[in-house]
Amino acid sequence: MNAFPLDAVPPLERQAPHMPSQGADADRGRTILIATDTYPPDVNGAAYFSHRLASGLAARGAEVHVVCASDRGPLRVENVDGVVVHRLRSAPLLVHPTMRISLPMGLGRTLSRLIGRIGPQVVHVQGHFVVGRAAIAAARTAGLPVVATNHFMPDNMFQFAHVPVRFRPGVGDLVWHDFNRVFARADRVTTPTRIAAELLAAKGFTREVEAVSCGIDLHRFQPQPQQWARQRFGLADRPTILFVGRLDEEKRLDELVWTLPHVLNHIDAQIVFVGTGGKRAALERLATRLGVGERVRFLGFVPDADLPQVYSAADVFAMPGVAELQSIATLEAMASGLPVVAARAMALPHLVDGNGYLYRPGDVRELARHLVGVLSSAELRGSMARASLALAATHDHRRSLGRFEEIYAELQRTPKPHR
């Protein structure tokens, strides 16, 4: 990563550094601006997807700029993985322990001037919040085509906003109304899965929505030696159930802890949680209360470069979340050759077909039964592993990059109506 010191770089409003094209035939000469409210080092699916999209397009020859909230507060511009990242002034998001939010005052003017300097052919927004809506407005003013991708469900915000359960349906309706109003201004709308597209239609969004998988890097995520991986992370050599992701409310991770005593009646197993979040302390207390504290390991934050080894340490991947529009972590686990046991909720059923089991959310005994079934049979794990690898192969991130390049090209060829 090459960071440009602030005193050496003019403000965003006046200048944006030029990032030369890398010469790939697929997207040579095209300049793309990706606008997102969350970007690494933020840890969430939308941030990871935005980074992979930006770096992937840059590697294929595009000039890519990302505009996002600063992870530290002050404005700065840096070159990360071949992408020019414009980090806007930000403040802590009071309802979230780690995220920051771009300051709305003057943001529209800043984005309009940035667009004027870098001259993108297309603007691709990754959400409808502060940066996303400002980027759509600025692009519309400049007459540029807009692609908008949704990664959001209201369930993802209820815990942090401390919305009481009885008010959540009403608050959700308001949030969806706001989403519909903002994304209706885009030329093309995508979301990771068909189920996610159907959800938007059910919430009153009347525009066509295309399902484009977030995709995964099949060269990085693939089966690796298990013994070495367990030693690498200091894990006991016993049957291992793995979860990777945020340790937050909508992931329903207490179900995994509640199920462990049932599993231990049959298999000498352990659960490994990878990630950070507001529910870790509660999960630790629950494990201690149930007498399984020694069989529940929390590895905390694991750098993205080390994630492939984490998956290889496990025997089965569990995803009890009920607000997954795709679940990148589940796809990475599948590409690593893991069977999957997942909640029958949202888009997860589309990732389970011969490679694992689905269970009714909240049914701890059914979850335990499926986990025991997988962990008890090496032959079953082998067949499910092969099915996971075959399904993961259909989500190669190069296909996703190629489809977005096609969408950008289609929009460039299509005359834009006056708005």
C-alpha cells in the first residue's frame, strides 16, 4: 500500500491522482468510480466485495477509483492494490462500535468535483446511505450512468440502532421506502442472488434487479492440509465446527453454542468462531454456563490473507444467520472443500445442494443432528466436500467481474434520457 501524505496531496475537491491503466484487454481505457460507505479495513461482506470488485477491475485494465469514509477521520488519498482510494472525512458512527460515517455536509459538492476531475465513464454505488446517495446524485447531475448494488437488509442495523423488537417492522418499512427512492435513480440495479432480488420486489422496488454473485477467488480458497492449519492457529486436533463472520445479533450464534452439548453427547467436537462483534462476550458467558467453555474457541479478527488456512482447519462450516443476501463466508468455506450446515433462511438454501444440510432457524436439536451426521462419517464429508467444490466453482469471481464489465459497456452504449 502506498499512502500519499496529506500535505503532499491537494484536497479531493481540487485534484485526484491519475492511476494509469494496466493494459488488460477486457477493460482497457475505462475509468470507474466505486462509491461505498464501507471499505477495508471495515470487516463486513459489502466492504470485502467492494475491495475485490475494485482490485479485480484494476487488474483487468480499468482505472478504478473508490470513494469511501475515512477509517481514521481525516481526508486522505492512497493507492491500494492498484486502486486509487479517496477516503472522505468521517466521524464515528454512534450506533456501531467500529464503523465510521462520511460527513454529509458538502459531500455532494465534493463528489461532483471529484467526478469532474477523474472523468469516470460509469459510477457504481454499493449502498443507499451517505456516500451512495450522494454519488448517485452527483452522477445524475453529470449525466453519467449509474450501477447500484444492494448488500443491505434492515436486520443488519437493528442491533446497532437498538431498535426494540416491536418497532422493527415499522422501522424496516421506512428504511425500505428510503432505499426504493434512492435506488430508483440508478440505471441498473444488481444484488448478489435471485432470492435477494425477490426480496427487493417484495419490499416495493418495481425496477428490474439482476442477480450477480459477489464471487470468490478460487485460487485463494481451496482445500489445504488440515493438520498444519490447526497447528497454525493453536487448535486442538478434534472434529471442528467453524463459523467465520461478524459476531452480531442477526447471525444467531447462540444457537451454535446451545447445540454443542447435544453434539458432545456423540462426538468429541469443538466450535471455532472467527471474527469480532458485539455478541462475543455473551457467547463466552453462554458457553461457560453450559459447561462447554473449553470447547469453544474465539480466534478474533483473522487477516484476510490468513482466512484460507482458517477454513482448512475445520471439518464442517455452520451458518445460522437469517439475514444473508448471499454469504461470502459460506462460499469461501465451500471453495475450501467444507460441508455446510446452514439455516433455512434468505439466500442460504441456494448454497446447499448435496453439500450439506439446512435446518429450521431456532431448532437447536435439528442443527445438532445434522452436525453429528456430518462429523460422524468421513465418507459423507468426502462426498459433501466434492459437492461444495462443484457449487463454489459456479461463483468464480472472474465471472462476476466479467458481467459487471458487460453492464458498464452496455450502459456506455445506451443513450441516457434526461433526468
